[in-house]
Amino acid sequence: MHDLAALRDDYRDRKTRLLTSLQSLGSSTRGIRSLLQKLAHEADVTLTALWNAAQFPDSFSLLGVGGFGRGELFPYSDVDVLLLMPDGTSVEEDPELKRKVEGFIGNCWDTGLEIGSSVRTLSECIAQAKSDVTVQTSLLEYRLITGSQKLCVAFQKQFMQALDPKAFFVAKTLEMRQRHTKFENTPYSLEPNCKESPGGLRDLQVILWVARAAGLGKSWDDLARKGLATPFEARQIKRNEAVLNLIRARLHLIAHRREDRLVFDLQTAVAESFGYTTKFNPDTGRVTARASEALMKRFYWAAKAVTQLNQILLLNIEERLNPSTHAPQPINERFLNKAGMVEVASDDLYLKNPHAILETFLVYQTTVGVKGLSARTLRALYNARTVMDGKFRSDPVNHATFRKMLMEPTGITHAMRLMNQTSVLGRYLWVFRRIVGQMQHDLFHVYTVDQHILMVLRNVRRFFIPEHAHEYTFCSQLAAGWDKPYILYIAALFHDIAKGRGGDHSELGAREVRQFCKQHDIAAEDCKLIEFLVREHLTMSRIAQKEDLSNPDVIAAFAKRVGNERYLTALYLLTVADIRGTSPKVWNAWKGKLLEDLYRYTLRTLGGRAPDRDAEIESRKRESLVQLALYALPFEGHKKLWDSLDVGYFMRHDASDIVWHTRHLARFAGQSKVIVRARLSPVGEGLQILVYTPDQSDLFARICGYFDQAGFSILDAKVHTTNNGYALDTFQVVSSMLPEHNRELVSMVESDLQHTIEKAGPLPAPSRGRVSRRVRSFPITPRVHLAPDEKAQKWLLSISASDRVGLLYSVARVLARHNINLQLAKVSTLGERVEDTFLVDGPELQQNKRQIQIETELLEALNA
């Protein structure tokens, strides 16, 4: 026991010294590989001592496998070992051997080795390797730590005989493709996994695994000697591998655990360990560049290089494994089709003819059956970076080629993504290069700016593809009648191109796209529309989510801004594509309905039908009565309720909502009862909830308090007060409860919310939910803006803050405390940022001193 304690203390001391030296590396990658090897060596020394103490038979072997088998160990990675026994040995049938094995594994843990162990005979190893590619991979990187050399040699011989290099290559590449899909096929997520994400360390390991299985080498230098990589590529791989290794090692060190994700909580600490610092504007005190941005930029460029080199080397290895299937077929005098890949006719094609660089992607886009670029082409592009200079960017021939790509009927998304992956897009559009790998700290984008732009381009393109018409039917209908898709493609490429420069990125982007259109001979009329789309790409979303769409003045002002149906349709399609391209969490059916409503209302106004409020109301009433006739209501059973409703009610609710309200409330009109009804939302996910009750000053707060406690998020609230003093409120809410529980959910809400409203007493305190990691890392300064509306009859209250549980309820409590009446609530959650707008009135708002007090209390509530 004393020896074990001494061994543990000795191992911890040696490991601590090495981790201290890891901290001292700063941003230099020199020495990181050596340090990881030393960590593995210290584990080897401790394992050997424990193995000797266990007194296993001389015929047994202890092998390092997996990552540890490579002879490298990260600070908190598992020490994966295989206790290999000769055939005929059985741990279960030999109590003494079982005791030794259990004691050895237990002692490993006691000395601080986070061990991952397996105990198998030689035959068991080979049998499992034949049936399980994961076991094959783990055993492929074995090395002998201690024990029988003879058994180890026998294992190597039988294992390599059992391994099918071609089948292994297919399995690992399919596995890699699945892994990439899990990470949205991009290394540019804002919290990437430096091991598993595309362009991460795992992509480099896959190359060495398949090369080793095929007998083509075990190191980057081996691959260079075999002609699979050039010496320059081998150096590039080593350099970028060292960057990723250093980032991963620092992540482990700072998190004090195995952590491979560059999560927001750790990015700043890791960046500072590299020596990066946050920079401030000395005049304003505002952050101009975060330390984390410098780190992430370095990670993204390394990951991008790994992605490119991974493609080149895997294609070369595949060609070595299947030479007969790679006979090239000519496409034209410059390019060949080699096994479905575009292949350059000569290695120096791009150096001799730079125009062929963009032509490569046009050929990829237009040639049927082509699915990528060959290793030779990727390598030629990689070596032609110096050719893509200012002269290349200003060449009219290249402008014509790029314009042709944009105007092709198919392949635009794949071509642009491939251009970005190979760094050609950023070298041709220099303005695009500035936003490659640029982070966004707005709490609702989950991609870097360049990946968001390409995602928006993809979304626009899908509107024009019949196979995707089921996703957004209305968008696909509009796209089917649109004559020039390239207008939307260019707008998508440039809508966020000026982010991160300071100033209004929409205005700066409009200036950039105007110059692009001029260079590329885009027709003046089309250029004007593209410039409009880039400048106004945020407008439609803002109006739909923050303004009262039942107000004819809002629609008229927006119609004047867009000017005509063509501009409206283009802006609508770009807006839907843009919101969908921010994050899977941001888009929902309710946002889709708001945008579609705004589109239809504006189209009607642009069509010459000036908003006639009375005619619109009469139309809705007639439509409602037609639908109500199906429900056998008594003659004029709707009248008492409808007589208590004013113009605002009928303008804010469509016929289906009016019918739903009338069916459930007509017989209770004017009665002092609390009526709560809920149904599955007719628009997307969640529930629609109706509340009808004598009005009270804290009603909205009480309802929000219930939703807060019950775990609902409010997407929208239409708050109406009838002529006879009743509240008639409709809420659109979503819950995390499973869809199969909808019936129970509806009954629960109707019963519990009614009880909450009927129960007198003070409002409960808001719940204190934890904020997300993103909110903690990138907090938003809360803002409150209170101003009279255009007619100076009511007030518009706008709030902006990081989202958290109980936020809306906290706001509602402040309004209730000051007897402020709520007329309309537009609740907009953008990822983890809220942008809410309320139409309110109340006597206290007429006094300046009270206004300041209300705004102060609201800020305190948002900051809580």
C-alpha cells in the first residue's frame, strides 16, 4: 500500500511538471507533440511498475491502443490499454488470474491513471476486429508497453491478415461523413469540437488509419515518401495538427477534465493562455476585438487547412486502393472526369492559365455526374494561391465566368461551398475573405458569418427546387414565378458581408454589392434591386416581429418603402432564408405566419387596394358568420359578444380566431366568470390559449407568472379590452412537453390557468432560472425604450435583453405595479436574445418623473 501511494505521488508530480511546461508554451506550437509524448511516457513508466507488481505470466502482453497507442496522451484523456493473453487462457475460470487483473486495473485508477481497459485472448481480439470496425481502429494503433514481445508479434501478424484495407477505407470514410453531418458539415460553428468537428484532429487520424491499414505508412513523412502528399503538404499538416493539439491540450488543462469542445465558457481563458488579449477603444471603452476572436480565427484557419488536406490525401489513398476505377474521361482540353471528380489535365494548369481556376467550379457545377474535385485538382488549387491576386480579381474574363456561375440553373450552393472550402471564394471576392471564420456575438447566430451567408444562399436555392417545395410551400410558389434567381443569390452572398467593420453593415454591404454588380456587368435594374435587398434585409423581419400588423399605417409605410410587388417578393424570400440560416432554434411557424401576413397585407396595398378598415372588418365578420353557421349557434348568438368588441379587435384577429372566440365565449358574454380555453395551435407548434375575464390591472402579469411557473414560452400575445371592461386575451405559447401529451396539456392549462386568475393575493416572485452558457459569455446590455406612438395616444415600450426564465413575467410585474394597461404584446425570441414590443397606456405615463421610474424599474428587472 505504501509503494502504491509513493507510485501515485511520483506519477502526479511528474505529470504536474509537464502540465506546468504546457502552460509556458504560450501560443507557440513548438514542443507540443514532444510534451504529449512525454505524458504518454510517464503513463508507460507507471503502468510498467504496476504490471511488474501484479506478477502476470511472462506470456502476457500489455498494449497501448487507441490514442494512447499512438504514443501521445492529452492531460485528461483516457489511458486505453489491452491486456493481451495467449489462447487457452480464461480469466473467469482462473480465480487467481481474475484477482490479479482486477487488482491491476484498480491500482491503475488509484495511482491517477484514467484507464480504459479490455482483457482478451489473441483469438478473441482477432474475432472482434473482424466484426467491429471500432475495435479494428483501436487495435490498429497498438504498441507494446511491457510483457511478451512474441505474443505481440503474433497479434500483429494475425491482425493485419484479418484486415481488409478496402472495406476499412469505406467504413471509415462513411463514418467520417456521418460525423461531419452531425456537425452540420462545417468546422465553423461557434462552439466547435476541436477533435470531432470537420477539420478537427479526428480527420487527421482517419488519414493515418486508412493509410496504415493499406500499408502506405504510419506518419506524415511516410505519406510524403510514398507520393501521397507533397513535402509542403506534410509540413502544412504537421503545423495545423500542432495548432489543434495545443488548443485541445489547453482545453483539458483549463477545464480540469477531458473537454474537447471550445465552449463559450472556456474560449476566453484558452485565448489568454495563448497570450491573446481583449482590445478596447480608449475613447469609448468599448471592446474592439475579443481575445477569443483571435483564438477562434486561428482554429478556423487550421480546421479549414485540415479539411482541404484531408480531401487530397483520402482521394490519393482511395486511388491507390482502387486504381482500375480511376481511368479519366475528357471534359474539355483543360479538365478530365476521373471517377466522378474534376481533374486538371496538367499540374501547372492554373499557373499557366489562371482563368481556369474559376472555370473549375463552373465545370463542377455544369457537368452531369461530377461530385467533387480530384486530389490532383485540389492540390493544384492549393499551390495556385499566389496567382489569385488583385489582377486576378479585376480580370474581366474571371468576372464573366463568375457571373455565368451565378446564372446557372443548378449547382450554385455546392459550387460556392466548394469555392469557400478551397479558399478560392475569399481570394476572388476579397471582401468575403474578411468574414471567413468571423464569430458573431448576437446570441442567435450559431455559425460564423461566412457559413451563415452560405446557409442563406442554400435556403434561397431550395425555394427554386421542386423536391423541397414541401418545406416552405408559399416561398416555393413565389419562387416558381420568379424570373432571375441570381438576383437573390447575389443578395444572399452580400447581405452580411460587411459585418464586423463597425457602422451599419446593411449600408456598407449595399455599397459593396453596388461595386460588385458594376464590375460584373449586372443590368442596372437588377443591380438596383440587389442593392435594395442588401440594405433592407433586416426591415421586413423587424416590422413583422415588432410592429402591429393590424395598423393600416404600418402596412402603408412598409408598402411605400418596398415600392412594388417585385421588390416585396424578393425581400420576403430573402428574409425567410435569412432567419432560417441563423440557427435551427430561431425559425418557427409563428414567425413564418407573421412574415406571410405582412407580405399579403402589403401586396394588397401595393395592388391599389388602399386599406379600407371598415370594408376589411365587414369582410372578416361575414367570413366568421359563414364558419359559425357550421356550429349550430343560436340565432344571433354572437351578437352580445360582438357588440362589446371594438374595431381594434376585428382588425387584430383573423376570421378563424374570431370564430374560435365566439364559439367559446358567446354564452358567457358579460358574466363575471373566468373562461380559459386552449387548443393546439393552428399555426405550427405549441398551444393557442384564450382568456376571457373581468379586467384587472395585474391580469397580464398573473397570466405570465403562470406560464413562467408551468414552463411555457410566450411567442405572441394579443391583449384586448372589451367595451364593457372585460379582458379578451389570446396567447401563442410553446412548451418542451412531448407532443403525445397534448390532450392532457390542454386540460391542465385550462384548469390551472383559470385557478391562477381566480386566486387573489400578491403576485409571486419570478423564478430564478439559470441563464445559458452563451448568455453568460456574451451578455447583452439590457435596453428599454418608451416613446409615444405616431398618434400620441398610446405608448410603445421596447425592451432588448438576454433571454432567461421569468423575463417576461418580471416585465409584466413592473407594468402591473404602475397600473399600466397592455393593448398589444409582440414577443420575439431570437435564439437567446429577446426583442419585445408592447403597446401600453396608463395615467402614470403622462408624468415624466413616473416614466423615468418605470424605465428604471424595467432595467432592474431585466438585469436581475
